[in-house]
Amino acid sequence: MARGFKRSAKRMTESDILPGQKESITTEAPRVVMGRQMEATDVHLTIVEQKVETHTHIRQDIVDFFSTPFWGNIPDKPTTFPPSPHTHVRSDITDFSHASTHQAGGSDELTGNLNANARVGVMNAGTLVGTRRRINLIAGTNVTLNVVDDATNEKVDVTVNASGGGELFVTATAPPQSIGAGGYFVLARVTVPTQKPNLKVIAVAVSPFYGYGVPANAQITLFNETDGVTVATWGSGAGPVYLEPNQTFSLGGKTVSFRLSHGAPGAQECWGSVSFKLTS
């Protein structure tokens, strides 16, 4: 045997060595390493890395994978399940009820236009007018409104003030009276106070009486007795008349009278009524 060679019991190649394993490889001929010839000797070779190629597959390439639906392909599944169906009240569910947080002032109070519970039905004498989110209050004649928002108690206070159902006045009435030509009948006489110097005539009703004869015109006159002058006259003509003059006369300190008369040449029956009031 040539010098420098020794026989090994078994020849091994690089494919026989596992990664990370050191093994001796016996060569029978010189090898050229790093550009120079080496004598045949034992070479220790360590495999430090083995490259594995990666790749992918689509689902249909896997023959034993469950297909959809999965339930029918699951082996050894139970035919029955021990838990039986049952119910719970809402109070048993600890993470369900949010009523307190949705209230006013809560962490997530409800806001915005909520069709389910934010509308109010408005009725007039039992008849539904409409269902809306707002109600508009309008003050009518002789009515005033005082509206105050009470945010603490979640309400709006509305105070309605009415000044009365109409004017307070005095009515003087005379039944049918036979009045001679050029004469008159006093319905009322009053001295107008200086504290309320204005006399307002609200309504006048006057008519000749149809009992007998030919009716002539009848009239009511407001006469200023202090100064001896006629202030105003409301006449009927040949038939009855009703007037609402709503005229105001400044007569403070004067004595005045409402006089019923007619224009017939002889005696004539007639009747009349006058409503008036004193104002400041």
C-alpha cells in the first residue's frame, strides 16, 4: 500500500452525513484544495445547512380535507347534546340592560329625533290634531303666556293669564213708552268722574212701538246736561235698529243723560236700550 494511505472499513460520501454531524471521509487519491494538491488523508467534513424548498397547495389538492358544509363530514360527532333549551328573564343577563345609561344625564343618553318615543299626540276636545315633537303655544286675544323652562325637572311651565271674557258695562233699558211730540224719556243719567273721564258707548238698540198708528223714527241721544249740548244721536228710522258704535267721549266732571225720543208729529210709543262704561 502506498505511503500516506490507509484503508477504511467503510466508505462514506457527503450524502451519508446528516446535518451538523462530523464524520471522517477517506479518500484514495489526492485532492486539489484551494488551488494546491493535497495528499490523500482523512478529511473531516461538517454539513452545516441543508436547504429545503418550500411550496404551496390549493385546497382541492388536499384529498382528506373537510369540504363544506363541514358538519356532515365530521367523523365521530355526537348525535345528541346534553344541554337542554331554556329561557332567562332580562334581569338574569348582566351585560344586556342599558336603561340607566340611556336616561337623561347617563353615560350614553338618547338624543336626536327618536320616532319611537319622542312624539306627543296633541288633541283638541278629544280629537287628535297631530303627533309631533314640538307644541307651539300662541297667546290669543286678552290672553298672555308666561313660559319658563325647568331643565332640572325636565319640564316646561306654562302660565296662562286671561284678562276676562269681555268688557264690563252698564245697560239701561226702557220698555215701550208713550212719548209726546218733542218730548223725551231719560234712560240713564250719570255724572262722569274725573278719575275715569271717558264714557264709552258700546251698544244701542232703539225702535218705534208697533202697537197702533203709523210708526215714526225713534232715537237715543247722549246729552251733556252740564253744557246743554247734544254729544251724539243714534236713530232707528221707521224700524228697529241695533248698533255697536264703540265710541268713546271725554266727559270728565260732566253730568250726562241718555234720552229716548221720536220724530212723529204726535205722541208715539217707542222703546230703547243703551250699554256704556267709564274708562280711564
